[in-house]
Amino acid sequence: MMTVGEISEKSKSAFAALAPLEAVLFDIGFNGGVPIDEDFFVQNIAGKHNDDIAAALFPDDIERGLKFCVDKEAYFRKYSLSLILSDSVSGIKAGVAAGMPVVGLTTRNPEQLLMTANPALLIENYEDLKLWTVLEELGKKAGDA
């Protein structure tokens, strides 16, 4: 079973998860094709609004920068995943009613009670291998899209 420590060990750098951003910048010829590093990312992109990112990356061509931001947002929306995790029947029912994938946690309530709310998956806790297997599979499918 994977521990929380192992999960965080695999994702030491926030920048590593944003490698596709580097690919988008490369595709549009930013910085002559020279990859950006984590310091550049933190200084110019992390936590900034798109208008500010556009101005930082393309100070002489704001229109190009704004187009980059639109493309960046579309790229990341393509690979986004939203789901609800709940340990209560009411929370699971609310997520199901909203049309969201819902994972039920059996940390507080018995499995048979939570199943009446129709979760997509039930897990014992956040370290449950079933959860990480499903998330990994969804990540692979998103990468193929």
C-alpha cells in the first residue's frame, strides 16, 4: 500500500507536474525554445493572473501573451479531474445529484449505509490502493486524450 510520504516523494517539485506548460511555451517559440526552469516559473507564472503572465512572458506582444494564456487554460482543462470525497450519506448524495464522481470514505459510517447513496467507489481511507489505482488509470486516460 502506498503511503502519503511515498506520494509526496513522487511529486517533490510543483514544476515537474507543469511540464506541459513548458511544452506549450516551446511550441510557440518562447525564449528561442530554451526550456524555462523552476525559478523562472515561480517568479513569472506561479500564482499570477493571466493578464500578468501575458505581460511577463510577452512584454512586447501582449496579444500573443493573451493567446498563450487562452491556449494554456484550454490545455489544462483538457486534463483536469474533479471529484468529491465524502464520509457521509448526505455528502455522497449531494455529489451524485450534482453529477460528480463521488468516492465514499468508510471512516465514519458503515459501507452498507454509504452504498445507499450510490457512490462511484468506496474506500477505507485516503491510502486505500483502490483510490490510487483509479486515479492512476484516469491520469493515463487523460494523457491519451
